[in-house]
Amino acid sequence: MRKNVLIVGAGGVGHVVAHKCAMNNDILGDICIASLTQQKCDAIIESILRKNHVKDSSKKLYSREVDALNIPALVQLIQETKSEIVINVGQSYINMSVLEACIQTGAVYMDTAIHEEPDKVCENPPWYANYEWKRKERCAENGITAILGIGFDPGVVNAWCALAQKEYFDTIDTIDILDVNAGSHGKYFATNFDPEINFREFKKVWTWVDRKWVLQKVHSIRVDYDFPVVGSCPVYLTGHDELHSLSKNIDANSIRFWMGFGDHYLNVFSVLTNIGLTSEVPIKIAEGVEIAPIKVLKALLPDPASLAPGYTGKTCIGNFIRGTKDNKPRQIFIYNTCDHAECYQEVESQAISYTAGVPAVAAAILVARGDWDAKKMVNVEELDPTPFIKLLDTMGLPTEVLEAPATFEAPVIKSLETV
Amino acid sequence: MRKNVLIVGAGGVGHVVAHKCAMNNDILGDICIASLTQQKCDAIIESILRKNHVKDSSKKLYSREVDALNIPALVQLIQETKSEIVINVGQSYINMSVLEACIQTGAVYMDTAIHEEPDKVCENPPWYANYEWKRKERCAENGITAILGIGFDPGVVNAWCALAQKEYFDTIDTIDILDVNAGSHGKYFATNFDPEINFREFKKVWTWVDRKWVLQKVHSIRVDYDFPVVGSCPVYLTGHDELHSLSKNIDANSIRFWMGFGDHYLNVFSVLTNIGLTSEVPIKIAEGVEIAPIKVLKALLPDPASLAPGYTGKTCIGNFIRGTKDNKPRQIFIYNTCDHAECYQEVESQAISYTAGVPAVAAAILVARGDWDAKKMVNVEELDPTPFIKLLDTMGLPTEVLEAPATFEAPVIKSLETV
């Protein structure tokens, strides 16, 4: 049994994580939300109280200020708060310092996105090997449970791959992870999470094709797929975290990630990128000021948190998997749909943050109960998917499985470069 | 006889003005180029020497550093350089200080664009009445010749209006000034002059329709016109300097300005504007820095001067004028076409700067000769157009007149607001 949760990060995902932790604090114990800006934590606590989401009022719910790049400060915070589980939902730059603090204190570590260095984008595969996996041995030696990428994608989609292998297939040929947001925020243009991190995803496309890494240009390969519930949507081959671990842990020929973009989004993104406004490299302005254009763009775009109240429509994220079972070909689409307005009604958040935050809390519950307390560093597909998927069914993210769905037809993907 | 020219401003137009002054320095005398950045002036002088453009080598060609918002410094510079003609081709923010220095020293004043205050865009009509015309009386009292807007548009197009009235029409119904750049700079996106000033033009559209000012939205009214030489191009109703004086000085029912934009330009401009990147209002970046987004955009866009070497194609600027002569309907298109590559070959500049700069030098020659030394403040249409148009014919900007050209069909323009 593990108890008391420290949530590091008070953005959109932290907001959802805190709500769901409070709703399960009979199992999880005290909840502390920590961020560089304590008032963002306090705003989340206000939302939780407004929604009456504290299940066990004998447990504490409180906030702290912390610089998550400062390891000694994190160690002290984990110890002072007696947190045995740390859920890191801050910017991707802080993963290694939070992990280090967990290793030093014996706390369980979880995050929802791969580690990034500010000056490096879309690193060579497998990306986890550059940072996280270098700490595998130390985690094992110290009996540290570290669960990497336990959001939705990465996270739930990884568990679905494990579930497919365990229950649905004897052999897997292709896995296509499809992520589409068919909702509308009603703004001219906005990103659903930090634009700085969001746009970093769209610089290079690394994909696992025929058991090799292939490199492709961003937004260059499009497929239209008829999704359940949300209907036909265009998706584009995109690089994404989970491919970097699934390629190693799941026995499949090809594993690809596809993200949905509308024509308007792509047009705006293309203009901004061609002009140089999505760049993280500082430029000099006539007045002598040096600034990264992406920081200016971020200041002009709507705060992702501000989108939630008016968001309508649904997200659909699913794995189209093709292989064999009992020597017969089989294909399934295993998926979840999530409604923006329902998420807002429940936890005052939109579905993008909701789908990323809820799985981390489900995992925390499984760790607290002992089911997932692995005592080593794992990616999600290395854990038993059954209790996780079952728990998510009751927490707002039910899994649906379509047998013999419409075929997802990926074109032949040639590489611009191989690794 | 007036002599010795001070050119204030060392941008693209200043470059052309300096070349053409040097080519006519037997009439104009010494030429001094002054700017906040003296090395920009020196680069222009190098270009003039490279092209062997100094006609009379007994005359001086030199540079000076000056802050054109500092009136005493300007007065001293005019006196020290013994300049009797000042051609102001700096940013539009400096018009009033340069004019003041001319009034104080007795020098002739010329500019090529209306005065702007940094914090005010697209001011209420007639715009000249807010700044320039308030100095009319002082100019008259002191016998100061001040020629406003003596570039191409405003400038030559104003002279064409005067010429139409003098030679082609008894009554004028409509004047449509059409400005199209059918050239290509080969870049993803660029402005042909300072983007800060360029984009300020596209905030509001004030137009003179049926002898009233009407307000319209930018890029909302499009007409396709079959231009001579460059062929069919789309043009959009746009607000522009010359309407603010022509509406007062030319007896016509409607005077409208139309600028050519391609779909790609409009798309990029629309994205940038909708995101807020063309705004001159400072915003606060997360890091605490305050900056006007347009300054960041300007730093990212190609320097307009850098476009000249690779520019191909032509500009076409003309007045489509409809009225009566000898009680019969008449319509003419009076125009000029200018070739980017030919401009570069002659003066190492593109056609946008060339068409703006050459007319100011023609005017300086007319003033030096005494033809246009009005001893008061005038807009170009108040001067005799004949010697000016004749002189431009020999200086690289010949005027062509089409009798009974294809009709320019403007739609009915309703006002969003009237003045």
C-alpha cells in the first residue's frame, strides 16, 4: 500500500489529476499540488471544492510552491508532504529532475509525456533511451516504481497494445494509433495544451515501419478514416512518444501514430511555421531584445485552460490493430470517445486534459492497491492491462472494441532517412 | 534656383532617390544622405559609385548621422550642409519634425507618405488635416515650398488626376487608382517596404464615394481587372494617402484606391492578423518582456532591401477615370508599368522603391529649376502636372494613356460608418 500523492504541475492535466485524486482520496490519502506558481494550484483546489469532489474530508488537500528543476527542493517537498506517489504533469523539461527526486526518496514516479530538453526537438529513436531508460538500472536497484507515459497517448493506447497481445491476437502485423479531436473551441486558432510543447511535436515524424525507424516530413501523409461516433476525419502521420517504447516492447511489424488536423489548423500552422513563428531559437529584434518567436506566439494564443468552458464535440482515440488469431486474420479498433462538455461539467476541464489526466490517477490507484507497484521503471505496455482498463471503465474513460471495423489503409511510407 | 539636396532616410526609397539625385547633380548640387544609421547611407553611396552614377564629380556626395525626430539637430544639419531642398524618405513618424526644420531654415520640404503617429493607425479623413495641413498657414507666411506625397501613389497618380482635369475631361465622375505588383520576389512571404508601415495600411478602409467618406473592412471588396502588360489581376478596395487630398482638390464624385493582392498574400496576412502578429500594441511575454508583436514579425520577415536582386516581373499603377469631354462620355486608363529587374540593373533596387523614389527627384529638379517652387504647402494635384509627367517620361517612369480601356466595374460600396 502506497499513500499520499504529490502532483507536480498545475496546468490543464494537473487540474484533472487533482480532481480525480480528490475523488479517490480514501485510497490515495493526502493530496498536495505543487507548481512554480502556487496560485495556479490554489485555483485548482477552489475548483475541486466548488465541485464538492473531496471524497474523504479527513484527508488533506493543499498546495505548495516548487521549482521542479531544483532536485533538493523536490526531495524536501516529497519528504515533508510524506508523499509516496509523485504524479509529474509539469512541462516535459522537468521529467529527469522529478524522477531523480523520486529515486532519492523512494517515491513512486509517474509522468504523461517523454522528457524533453529545451534546445532539442524530436530526438532520434528510441527517444526514451536518451533520458528515461538510462535510469532503469538505478530504479531496479532501489526498488523504485517509475511508470512512464501514463496519460492517454502515451498511456491507455500502450495498455491497449498489451491487451491486444494478451487477449485478441496471436500475431500482430500493424498497429495504427489514431488520435482525433472532433471538438470545437470556437476560437480562430488555439492549441489544446502548451503551444510550446505542442508545436515541438510537429518538427519531424519518426515512425516504426517493417521493424525499422523511418523519417518522414510532418503533415505529408494523410489518411481519411471513418471513426465510430465522430465520423470521417483526416489524420496525418505524426511522430509521438509511445512509438519509442512500443517498438521495443510489442511484437508487431509496424506501429504508426496518426493525428487529426483540419484544413484550417494546418493552414494556420503552416503559415506560422513558414514565417518562423513556431521556432524555439531566439532572434534579435530591432530594439535589441532577444526572444524565441514561439514565446511571442504563445503569449498571443488563447490560454489552453481558457478553452474548456465553451468546448463542444468529442475526441476519439483508438488503436486500429491487424494480425491473426487462431490462424485467421483479425482486425479490431479499440477506442474511447470523450465529450468535451461532459468533461467540463464533471471537472471543469476539456477532453484533451481529461483523457491525459484520468489514466495517471487510475495508475496511482493501482499502485496504491499494489497491483501495479512494479518496483522498477516500466512503460505502460509492460504492465498487466486488465485491471487498468477495467478501472478506467468506471472513471470516465470506457474502452470500446469494434471487431472487423472499416479498414485503416495506410499508404506505403518511404523513409527520408533510416536509423 | 534651389540647390543642394538633403535626403533624410536610407531605406529602399532613399536608395533610389540618392541614385537619381546623383545622376542629376549638375542641377541639384551637393547630395547629403542622412539617417539614424550612417552605414546604411554609406552603403547607398557605394552603390552609386559602383554604378558610376555621379554625373558632375565637382559636386559632393556624402553621408551624415541624424535623429530625424530631433528638430534642432535637423536644423543644424540643413544649415551645415547648405541644403535648400530636403527630401524626407524616412519612416512616416518623422514628417512633422523634418517639416518643422524646413520651416525654420527656409528649405524646401518633400515627402512620399502621409504623417503617422506610432500609436494611431488609419486616422479619420481627411488625414492630412490632422498634421500636415495645420502647417499650411506657416508655410505660406514663410514662403516655404512643401510638396506632400511626391512618390508614385501618392504622387504621380495625383498628377494624373490633375492632368485628366486639365486635358482629358470637362467633368469627372469616378477615379479608381489601381496599384498592382505582378512581380515575384521568390520568398514565402515578404513586404516590399517596412512591414510595420505596410501593415498599418490594412487596418481600415476609408474611401471617397459620392462625395462622402465611407468606411469599409479591409480586403472585403474585390474586383478583377485586365491590366495592360501584366494582364488580369485581383485588386481590393484599400485606404490610401492620396484620397485624403484628392477628395478636396479634385472635382469628382468618387475617388477610390485599389491594391492588388494574391490569394497567398491574403491568406498569410489574414492568419498573421487574426493571431495578433501584425499588432503595434505591446504584449507581455511569459518571461516578463514587453514587445509589440509587429516588431517580432518584422525581425522574421525578409529585409525588403534584400528582395531586389532576385525580383522579376512588373508593377502596373494606373488611374481608371470616367467622365465627359465635349458632352460625350469618356473613359481612360492612364498608367505606368515598371520592371523589377530593369530597376535593379539601373539602380540596384526593385520597382516598388523605384516608382516611389524617382518622382521625388523629378519634383526636386522642377523645384530647382523654379517650375514647382510654390512657396507654400501643396499636394501634388495642386501643381501643374505637365512638366512633371514630361520629365518622368525621361527618367524611367513613362506615362501611357489608353483611350476607352476595359471598364473597371466597382460594386456599390456601402459604408459601415460615415464622417
